[in-house]
Amino acid sequence: MKRVIVYQILLVVILTFLWAQGPLGWLPAWLRDYQLAINCILTASLAGVLYCIRAVYTNYSARNTWDKRWEVWYYLRPLASAVAGLVAFIFLKAGIAVLDATGDGEGGMYGYLAFSFVAGYNVDRFLKKIEEQAKSKFGVEPSGAYRKDDDGNTS
């Protein structure tokens, strides 16, 4: 469990350092055009770390249900959140997901970041919503990850 905690804290430090590159003007010129996408990925990653930190104290302290076999989940969850942040950015840019806020100025940027945070914090529900969007817009059937069996249970 201590390794998981150290890993999560290390991720917070790394994400903070990476986030600071833009405002400090240290972002390489070839990345400046992608700063919003990068910030969406970093925001979603941070949301994934928050989710993991909450899960550590909930499962270890509150419920006393810590199980070592879940450690892989704690290591990979922030990475899955990062990918969800990138997907959120792409769906917003493509207009497949739409924010109520205006896309002008900083308000639009914060909308992207808020959407990415939600995507990174709750990856499973975000992916389910993306599949629903894909089905309604493109006729794509949902993957087996969210199909219900004959008893109504999600597989």
C-alpha cells in the first residue's frame, strides 16, 4: 500500500510540474498549439489520481478492505484517466460532445478542463456515455463491456 501512496504522490508532483510549463512559458514552441489538449490530459490524470487517493483511504482505513491484487488498478487508473482526457478533448473539438458554455476565451478552456476532469474521475461512466453517443450518431453497437446479460447484469 505504501508504494501505491508514493506512486500517487509522485504523480501529483509530476503533473503539477508538467502543468506549470505552460504558464511559466517553458513549453516548447512545437507543443504550444496543443496546450489545451495537454491540459485536458493532465487534468484528467489528476482526477484519476484523486480517485485513487480517495480509494486508498476508503479501502484501507474506512472499510478495512485493502487487497494487494488491486494494486495494478491503482497504477494504471491514472493512465486510463489520461486517455479519457484526450478522448474528451477530441469529442469536444469534433463537436460530438457539446458544452453549454461559450467556446470563446477562457470560459471555453475551463469547460474543456471541467469535462476532462469528469472524464478522468469517472472513466467507466464516461466510456459508457461515449458509447451511447457513438450509437446514436454513428449506429455503432456498444462493446461487450457494458452489455447486459439475460438477468440484466452488466458484463
